[in-house]
Amino acid sequence: MPSSTNSESHKSIIRSKVWSQLRQVALPDSRFHHDYSSFIADFAGSSRATELLTSLPAYQNAEILFIAPDNCIQEFRYCALRDGKTVLITTYGIRRGFWLLDPRVIGQEKLEIASMLDGMEKVGRHVSLADIKNLLKRVDLMVTGTGAINLKGLRFGKGHGFFDLEWAMLYTIGVTSRTTQTVAVVHECQVLDEELQGEEWDTGCDFVVTDARIIVVNGASKPSCGILWDKLEKDMLEDIEPLRELKGMQPGIE
């Protein structure tokens, strides 16, 4: 979901500043020619961030995780599967919807393939929102990469609001609630000690995990507005399969 003009301009300035620092100090991967509006990059130190994240009780107690399809948390997806956790993930841009990765079904020898974006569809199972609601009942923890985040857990991604959409869809079907914990994984240089201008649909994070530390956020914002249909970017409804499904579940939505 897009932001208002002034807020989006503010976010654009923040992203440009952080992406410049990322190139200089975090040795990020260079896919899409370092165009970080196209993907969330992996970074030097993401393995250490994974170690810190898996030490959290919020992770250890979780059985079902939503993990975003971001490069910096590919190793974390593999770790979660090895730990026997069920992983829900979306394809790039949510275009082919949600996929379920169940390590009991996939088998140990294919878990690393399952953790990769070009492998998960070969061994995972495509699931609709109705499937998620009926099969999973709940999601215990949501984990994402992001472009920048402040100490209050307000995050800016690539600028398309995919994690906010994922939260809104899962919230609307009742498998997450405002008590569901959320985590952002970033390089230390992506953490900002400044106020950021958020929107009503911005999904805040309870934990910020970097290559150097765990930041615990008190009172992270969790939206309850669901999908704001009139705020969607152009072509999102046409391109994103589960959005069309959700709209069909809600009579009266134009």
C-alpha cells in the first residue's frame, strides 16, 4: 500500500541514505545491480543475526512462522526448517501467493532447497488463504528483512508495502492478532535513531535483530485496519493472487 506524497518523500530520503551506507559498510549482495528498490539484500553478518534471532524465546516457542522471501533471511529459513518449524512464505511480490514449507513432509535432504526462493516451489505446497485459516489456525511469529528501521520498530521496506499486505491478509483471516510478535532482521547500519513518519497500515516490529545486537521494542504498532483497498498500488489487485481471494471473501468490497 502506498503512502501519502509527503510521507513517501520522507521515506525515499531515508531509504537513499541507508542504501548508501549499506553499500559502503555491509558488503550486500549485488543482485539487480544494487537496486534495493527491487529486493532486500543479504549482508555481511546475516549469519550472526540468525544466531541471535534463534536465541529469542519468541523464536524457540514458535511452531509456525511466517518468514518473508528476503535474501538476508534465507539462512534463517533453513535454520527454522532444520529446527522442525513449519514455515509460511510468499513468492516474490506475493504474485504466486503463499507457500507452506513443512519439514516433516519435505525431508531433511531437501530443507536447504526449500529455504531458497528458486527451490521452495519445487518442494513446498501452494496454499490459499482459506487453506491457511483451516490448516494452520495461527501464525506464532512473523519475520522480515527491511530497508531501514528505527528504535521504535517502524520499518521501511522497498517501498511497496508487501510485509504490510502479508500482515493485513493474515490478520483479516484471523491467524494473527495484535499480540503476534514480529521481527526485522537488518544490518546494524540500517537501524536509525530518529523519528520516522509512519502510516496507519505500517506493521511495526517487536524485535530488531542485527549482526551486533537484539533490540527489544515496547509497544510496536500493529495495524488492525486490514487491507485498505482504495490505497493499493496500481495493478496490485490484478497481480497478487491472495488479494483477489480475500476480496472475494468480503462481500460488498468494490
